[in-house]
Amino acid sequence: MITEPVRIDVIEPHVVECGPTALRIAIGAQLRKLREQQAITPVVAAEHIRGSHAKISRLELGRTGFKERDVRDLLALYGVTDSDQCEMFLGLVRKANQPGWWHHYGDLLPSWFETYLGLEGAAKSIRAYDGQLVPGLLQTEDYARAIVALGHESTEAARRVELRRKRQEILDVRGGPTLWAVLDEAVLRRPIGGRAVLRAQIEHLMEMSNRPNVTVQVLPYSSGSHVAAGGSFTLLRFAEQELPDIVYLEQLTSAQYLDRREDLEAYRAVMERVTVQAETPDRSRALLGAVAAQL
């Protein structure tokens, strides 16, 4: 029995400024906290909004948009009776439902990647290991065009390259994320687009590695076997307490977003170990120069 008014924690303004994806996650976390405070099960909450357990899970993880009616009904169920608080929260819900900048490319993007774009733009730091390709945030237009040509119609290619370039703008924004990329040496040896394109790409990596917000390390063949041999992954960290760290694993037709503590700890440990196995940033820059000179 709810005996006193329930209040909603304030979602900080900088979370709102991070964009709709980050805001959805923060709102979902708040809804989960309110539900748990009242010892209400997901099943009961789902029945209250005429939905399923899966729907409550998606809402609380920020993986889907919100219907205002559902949120209003949930707030009532959780004992939030203050009309000003309810309207404030619903105002944030409306902001979270607004499309992100990538909306204009929606016909090219699967929903699972739209989620990643929102998280990438909201991150404080991005740490990535890649054993196959240069990460999208560090690709030149020609390199990106060569990759896009492998799996998409030529009529879409220009817009897909434009989308990738648009993503890269977060590295130019004041207060934007830091990027720490560890690349297997195989990435530097795979002639995507031909020798000239690859050489220009490697030179671009050298240039980008001089930026204060970008670190590039190369994991050389000489290091032998390594802990990240299982595949590429990205670790996203956010400044806001409302947003948990996330591991992003991209597959051919889908992606996984991991935020369980044990998964995060495992991938953090792998990232720490692979950065130790890789060449230092200075030695990596020298290796990049040597490989470019061979092309």
C-alpha cells in the first residue's frame, strides 16, 4: 500500500542534451526504479498498460519509444500523483520520442544500428578493438566508399558514406567523446579499395592519432595470440550516472548491447589486456608510417 507521495528523481539537463537515445535510457531507468521501489513486478506493470513482460523490459532498457498513455498509467500505478512532476516527466518523454539526426537516413539503417548511433553520440568515451576494418569514426571517405560498395547498391553508396562522415563530427565537437582504438595489424594489411586508398587511410590514422581526444594503438603480428581474438567490440562509457556502460557487438544482421556487470567486467579486462599487448601510441604511429611507406 502506497502511503505517501512518490517523487521522481530529476534527470539532469546534460542527459537531455545528449539526445533522444540517451534520454530514453534515462527515462527507462527511472521507470524501473519507481517500479522496484513499490515492489511491483514487471508482469503486473505490463498488465496495467495492456502489454507484455517484454514490452516493460524494452521500455525500461530504453530500447523503444514511449506512448504517453502508457507512461502516464505507469506513473499512476507507481504512486506518482503530483501533476507537475507527471507533466515534467511526460515532457521528457516527448523529447525522447523526437527523431535523432540520423532520422534522414532511416531508410538505410536497421533499428539496431540507430540505437548505436544515439549511444555513440552521447558517450563520454569510446574504446574499440577491431580485427578486420578501420572503425567507422576513423575511416576516410574513399575507404568507407570501398567498404560500402561490397554490400550495397551503388545508388545508396553516396548517402551511406555521407552518413559515416556525419557520424565522425562527434570527434570535432567541444566536449565530445574521446576515442581509443586498438587495431589488429591485419587491418593495415587488408587492401580495402586498393593500395592508394589504404595508404591514404593509414596516413589519416596517423593524423587523427595526433589529436588530444584520439588514441590509436596497433596490435602487431609479433604479439602472437591475444585475448581479443574472439572478435571486434566497442565499449561505451557515459558521464551520467543514469546511463550504464555498454558493450556493443555488431554482427552481420543484428547487434548485441551488453550491460550486465559480469559482461562489462569481462570486456573491460580484455580491453585493458589488449592495450598492454599492443604497441604504445608512439610506436603505433611509427608502425603506421612504416606500413604506409610500403604501399
